[in-house]
Amino acid sequence: MTADFLLPPLNNPWMVAAFEGWNDAADAASSVIDHLVREWDAQILTELDPEDFYDFQVNRPHAHADEHGVRTIVWPTPTIYVANGAERDVLLLRAPEPNIRWKSFCELIVKLAGLAGVTDLVTVGALLADSPHTRPVPITGSASDPEVAERLGLQSSNYTGPVGINAILNHSAAHEGISAVSLWAAVPHYVAEPPCPKASLALLGALEDAIGEPLPLGDLEDLSEAWQRGADELAENDPEISEYVSELESERATSELPEASGDAIAREFERYLRRRDANPGS
């Protein structure tokens, strides 16, 4: 199980990864990769052979037809892109969550990251939660480096139970000496239809904090505002949802939310400064 590719010279690269499926409520995490691929005009570095990692009765290939009616088969293929970031080069991994050979898959990704000189890996995910859409999207996570965890305000997780591929990849990377960070956005379960740009925007902000350099927002802010208006209208027109949102809000007073803490406000201000310095004329 190998990947054939020509590795270009890279400047202090880092990697961000997202997986469709169990780890990707409302497509919020994979949308972060899609956004960065577009904004950075990222190019495909390599594609892994899906035969090694997928049960095609679970992740079925799709038939597509172009404007001329020519049909092609699109397989569930893990794809690694390469892009030039503001200060460091970036590898972007987007894939459906593998069905089989998780250990081999993660070992291969970590090996490729090591060959590229990656020193930092961030996985992004999204989960459904009892979180009101009227509040900032909660971001939780973990880091293999305690200093990084403290800087990002990430609490150590006491979770025990089933995990997704994100956890296995982070564990594999940390074992090989790559600093690994896991970030998760909480998507309100009553507005879980994809996309959820508000959650993607929150993940992008947390990703920026983790790597310490400005990331392009593109149209995510406008899309997030439009999503917010749509969710507000849904709640206004559905008495049951409106009542439920009120209950969630009462349970989570703004002063108790991590997003309203002094540390979170400071991180937001740091993002502003990074973006201002990166775009002095704006």
C-alpha cells in the first residue's frame, strides 16, 4: 500500500485533515478542506488507492456524466493536496473515513507527512450536539503537546468509547513525533442538514489559532451570516423548535460559554491582528 508522487520543495509544511462520514456532521469539517483548496488554488499531490481501504458496498463509487453525456466512475479516493499558505506550505487531506485497515491507512499518511517534512498535524471534525444555533459554535479538542493544549484552551478529554479515524491518525502522528491537534465543532442537531458554514468558519478560526498564521476567510463569513438568518427563520416559524432553542439558551448562559471567555476574546483579537498584518492595505 503505497502512494506514488513527486514531492516538491516545501517550506516548513503542516497538514490538516478531514474525513467524511461519522466525523463530519453537516459536512462542516470536509468543507474546511474544500474552502482552503479553493482559496489557495491547491493542487493534487497524490491520491491513495481506494481498493486498500474501502468496502465498496458501504462507500459505493458514483457514476457521473459530463456536459457531453460521457459517464465516468468516481471512487471514494483519499486525496492529498499541496498549497502555498501565507507563511508555510500546507498539505490538505480529504477522504471518506476508511472502512478497513485503519492502522495501515494512518501509518501511510504519517509516513507521507514525514517524507514531506510535516511537523504539525491538525485534524478537524464536527459532531451533532445540543447546542443552540444562536450562540457561537463551541469548539472542543485535544493536543499531543500540553503547551499547545494550554495555549488553545483545550481541556484534556476524559472520553471513553468508540472513536473515529481522526483519533487514530492523531495518535499515530504523535507517536512519530509530529505535534497533533484535534479540533471539533458542535453542530446544532436540529439544523444538521449540510452545509453548516457557521461551524466551518468556527473550525477555520480554531485552525488559525492552532497554526498561528492567517487563513483566508473568502466567502465563509457571508455564507455563515446567511445560514444564521435561515436558522433564525426556521426557529421563528416552528414553535416547537423555538421553544427548544429557548431551553438550550437558558441552559447555556453566555457567561458560561468558553466562546465568551477572556481567553477566547483574546484569541479572536489575535486572529484580527494576524489578518491585518497579512493584508496591510485592507
